[in-house]
Amino acid sequence: MLTGPAGRRPVIAGLGITEMGKVYGRTAAQFAADAIRLAVADAGLRLSDVDGLLTNAGVSGAGVGVGLQQQLQLRDLRILSEMNAYGASAGAMVSYASMAVQAGMAETVVCVFADAPLREGQGSGGAYAGRRQPAGFTGLLPAAGLTSVNAMYALAAQRHMSTYGTTSEQLGSIAVAQRAWAEMNPLAQMRDPITVSDHQSSRWVAEPLHLLDCCLVSNGGIAVVVTSAERAAHLRRPAVHVLGAAQSHPGHPDARDSRFGLESGAVRSGPAALRMAGVSLRDVTVAELYDCYTFTALLSLEDYGFCAKGEGGPFAASGALAPGGSLAVNTGGGQLSSYYMWGMTPLSEAVIQARGEGGERQAPRNDVILVSGNGGILSHHSTLVLSPHPRD
């Protein structure tokens, strides 16, 4: 558990979400600044109250860094840093902000992510095209045809399928379940219902991954305010308590003994975060999982222990993840159907659920919420355990 004096225990006290999706004419830095202003106002604070800033930039993230201090005219910051573990960054930022608040290094720390890769008149695929390929030995994978993140995740999914018999239809069940949640989320980019048949008929991106196995591309920004429980008691919004946090960075080798495609960092960061929180997996009532691909969500379900290794496919196909199922997973629609803001997608929905503000999609119980972040190609992982309730 994140311990220390009860008043200094860390909480998330503010959430800011900008316009999201196909929003043009604004830079990532402008989205970031707007998200910060929204989060601070949501908490009932002023920018002058902020004494810590942690930033994470997406692929178009010029200006989403320490320069935001000048853009927002923040003064006398006690913490200021740019962070990047890709999709694991949001969880890492909140964990470092929480430790800073506990230690008295800062009182009010804002964590922000923003990106603006979409261009008007350009397809989503073009947002990530044209990236420079590595040279030397690191160029061997592209030389073999693995020229994109899509291809690498397809390789991981194919290994899981070959090892455990996981099927494309089972992956499709995850996309269908999350779309059902997104139908109830007014912020979601994709709200039309889909079926497994729709999933199967969607075009191949990199076999065995169909288009509906892959996340959205979004422009926008999200920020959260981390402060102490003592201070949050006098603020505008319900406090979301940060009970536990952990990271794991497997660094899968390109070698015979690699667990790439079979195991993620959730295997280690999950139990560590739950131990810190003083809870068990049985206590988790909502899971907001990083889902850049349906396969990433499936692997995380197994690695956290929600089902046995190799049983993620049947578990998803059982309907357990859909509204009314046994486990509330990605209740806003996730990155597959809601919006793609790296690790801020699951974190923002977790805050909404912890506050009881999910509306039609509110989970029946929100006592313990597990939040995952996945970075790189299963290279980095972060886990947070959040709750509307403090823990003694």
C-alpha cells in the first residue's frame, strides 16, 4: 500500500479531457495545455496551485514537454520532467507523482498526455507512416518484412494462437464487447454496434489481425491532478485513491528463450501493485486494460490472472467482458472504440468509474479498479490500483 501519514496519501483529484478524435487545426502542445487547464479546473484549483508537472508526448508531440511550464506561465515548480515508456507512461507518471506527494516533494502534480497525429484528408494509417527504419543489426527485423508495429503485434498474436489455439473469432469477441460499452459512452469515437461477423469481414491489417482488432488513432489530450487526500478533502471532485502502483519492463530478447507473445509485464507488475494496495485479484471489480490491439487485452487478462494462461480466448468468447458479464472490462470502449490516448485512455475511464460518473455504462461495483498500461511492443508495463475508498 502507498503508506505514510493518512493526509499525505495520494489521490487523483482532477481529470481533464479535451475534444477527442478527428479534431483538426490544433497542435499536441495546445491539446496538452487545454487538458491541464481542464483538469485543474475540474479539481477546483487554479494553475497557480500547481507545483509539479509530468508530461508524456505521443508521436506528434512537439511541445509536449518542459516547455509547457512557460506556455501555461507556471511558476516555481518543484517537479518538472518529460517521461516516456510509451503506453505505460500514464501509470508511471501517476506513480511518480504519488510518491512525490507522499514524500512532501510537491503538493499538486499534473500528469498530461497529448497527441495530434491525424491530418485532415489523410487516413489514420498515414499518421504512423514514414517512420525511419533502423540500420545495422537492428534492421534485420524490417528486412524480414516486420516493418511496422502492426506486423510485430501480429507476430505476437500468431505465436499465442499457435501455442494455445486462440482464434481470430475469440479476439473478435473482445472488439464486440468493447464496442457494446462504447455505445453508452458519449465521448467514444465509434458507437455503432458490431458483431463477430463484422470483425471477421473487416480487412486484414497484418494477419491474424483484422482492422477491428486495431485501436483508433485520435487527436486530443488528457490530464490528471495528483494531490494528497488531506487537500482533496476540500476540493471540488470526489477523490480517487491511488492504493498501489508497479512497473515491469520485460525487454523481450530476439532469441530462442523469449516469452514474446506469450507473456507481458503484467505478470510481475500486477501482483506487485495489488500487494502494495493490500488487496487481491478477487477484490478487483473493474479492469481498465490497455488495448492497442484485441490481443493486448487478451494477454493482459491472462497475465493478471483473470483467467488461466491460454484461456483468454474462451474467456472472452464467453461474454464475460461485455456489459452484464462477470468482469467489467474497458467500460468506456477502450482504445479500440473510444479514443486512443496511450495509457491515459484506461486511466481516464478508471477515474470516471471510481467517481461513479459513468452514467449508463457505470459498473455495478467500483470498489477496486485495476488499470494497465502497455508500452512499445509488449516491452513496458505499468499497473495502478485505484479506489473511491481510502485504505487503512
